[in-house]
Amino acid sequence: MTLDPIHVENIAQLAYGIAGDVDTTDHDDLAGRVWRDWLPELRRDGRVVIEPLDGHERRRAPIDDAALTDRPFETVHGLDSGTINPTTFKNGLVVDVAHAAMASAPSDLDLHRNRTIVATVHAGDSTASFDGEWRERDGGHTRQRVLHAPRVNRYAEGVVHALALYLAEGTHALDHADAVDDLLVLDGPIYPKELFTWDDRNPELGALAREAKPRAVVEKYVRLVERFVERDVPLAGFVKNPSSGTIVRALARKGVEPPWPDDTALFTRLLERREGDGDGGGTRDGGGDRGGRSDRVDDELTFTTWFRSRGGADATMAADGDALGIERELDPELYEPTFMVVYDPRTDVTYKLEAPYAFARDAETRDRLTRQVLADVATTRGPPEAVGKADELARISASEKAALRRKFEERFDSDQQATYDDRRWGKEPY
């Protein structure tokens, strides 16, 4: 049964009441003030958490010109990991399986065949042990293992998901690092930041992050940075759905009431351009026509210069962070995350490109990374081609997930723990 037209209209009327209480011009003014007065050196509790690397500008690039420009990197490799999503069984096991792949542009079919597969298991039975060694299959093209997750009282699904995802991705990246000659772009951040946020969720999870197995997963990424620095090949991460709240939380602690739910909303506000905004800087600091959505200027990508980030999840890998106790062989400063933000007005989507400071400290490398991501976004209307290919290789379809879960049911001789939503939304055959 669907909504009747009168119900749709009644719901729509609610928007008028909400819109009347929101002054978007004030949001524009505040965004401009944050950019000018706060972001050049944003502090939290006296500690610098966001600062520009060199210069502090918002820029724009004609989309057609960006798409047609020569790429700074001759070949680009992308890497992604997909999972079946955490699954709870009636025998008390919680399982997730991750499947990592690396792709390249131009394509390398032999490389595309290689996979790393990790099944992470959480068991309520403290006497059970499922840990396995790495094994090779498919003539050496696939490496796989079972990881027994540390026991937790809550968040078992989140734990098995994060450990499977990041162990598969980090292992695959290290195993095939030498195949990358020019640039590797991870699908997502350059570090397993979900593990870094465990401290904020629950003391039990915070302690878990420092146990041997989670630390070993994080160490994969620390060694990955070191490997690429040693080989003088840039490493980056393309974040399709950035969700950091470092800036808005720091502003709130300073008594500034940010109207944005996260940093991405702030940067979108700063980078979106509307007719009548003028030519200064390519973005608005206030004013301009805030009429319908059709007045968005969509012939240019807008983007920021680069920032160094030491707040939120990035604090763990900051020079003054402890990296969860993992030994860093290089100057700790070189591991710090840096980022730039790019906005595509055609899709109204904001992306973040990350890189370790070891690479971003060099102005020429920053420029090459910037031009590469602008050319890729302009061409694909989304992630770089190599990242898109890796996503396709690593993705596990809905039908494949269902089939794999049935295989686990058979092996465990135990059904999945079903929920009403599974039946309601048709997630699994009932």
C-alpha cells in the first residue's frame, strides 16, 4: 500500500515549516569565515588538528579541460576489498568474509586474477580456536586464511567485519606492491580508520584495538607506507563517502555552532558554486542566489589545496600519536595523513583524496596527485578508473553472498540467525 496524494502533500507541507527556520545565507557566511579564520590552523585543546601544507586556496578546473589533459601517472593501480557482511549463526558463530583485488589502468589481466580472501570468525565459546595459516589456491593466484577474532561482549559483527576487510586489503596491497610502478590508489582511506575509532565507541573496543590481532592488521598499512616510500612510488586513498567530523567537532568545542553534520557537508558548502556567486575564488563566501537547485554551476570541478590532518581518527597516525604501539621505521611525521577535497557539481558529490605526508610534503607530487584525481573524476564522474575496476573485481554480489551464506550453513550444520527484516526485505530466501 502506497501513500495517497493527500498524504504526500501533507508530508511536503512539513518542509515549508522546516525551511522557514533555516537561514542558508548565514550558513554561507559562516562557511566562509571558517575557511578564512579557522582552517589555516585549526586547534583543539591547544593542539593543531588541521593545517594547510602550502597555501590555502579553493580552486576550480574546467571539466572538459581536466578530462582531456595528459595524465601525470602513466599507469594507476587500484585496490579494494569486498565482504559478504557479518552473518550470525544459531550456533553462536559470527562470520564475515572479505575478498581483496588489485586492478590497473591500463588493464593487466594476470594481476586482476590475484585475490586475497579472509574469513574472520567470532565465537562465544572461549575454548574454540579457528585460526589458520595462509594457504594458496588457484595455482598461487589466491591466498586465503581464517582469522579467529578476539572475543568481545558486544559489537561482534563490527569486529569481524573490520578485521576481515582490512586484513584482506592490507595483505593484498603488500603482496602485490611491487607490481605498482607509478601510483597505487586504495578504495577508501590510507589507514584502517574504523579500527582507530573503536576507542570512541566503547572501552572494551578501545582495549581490543591494541590487542595483537588488530595491531597486526594496522601494521600492514604502516609497512605499506614504508614499502612505497622505499620504492619512491606514491600511495593514495580515494574516499568516496568521507565522513570525518574533525573540523565541526573542533568548532563546536570552541563555541561555534556548526550547522553541518560533518566535514564533508562543510566542504560541499565551500565548493559548490551557484549562478551569481561571482568569479572570486570559484566559490561563494556568502550571498548569491539560493533559489532552486537548477542554478548550480556545473561546468567546473572545484577543489581545495592540501591539508595535514591530526585529529579524530587521524590522531592515531599523527607524529605525536602512538600508532597503537606499532614501531614506525621512518620519521613518525611521514605517516601523518594529508588530504585534499574535490567537488563534482554534475553529481553533487564531494570526494576526499588522502596521501601520507611522506608523499604530500613534496609540492610536485601533490600537484601530480591533484591533476590525476581531477582528470579521473572529470572523465568517470566518480572514482578513478583503476579504483572502479578494483571495486568491480572485489565486489560480492547479493546472489553470491546468499550462496556463500548457505555454504556456511551447510558446513556449520547451523542456520543463520534470521530477523524479521530479512524476511520483510527479502534479504534471504525464507
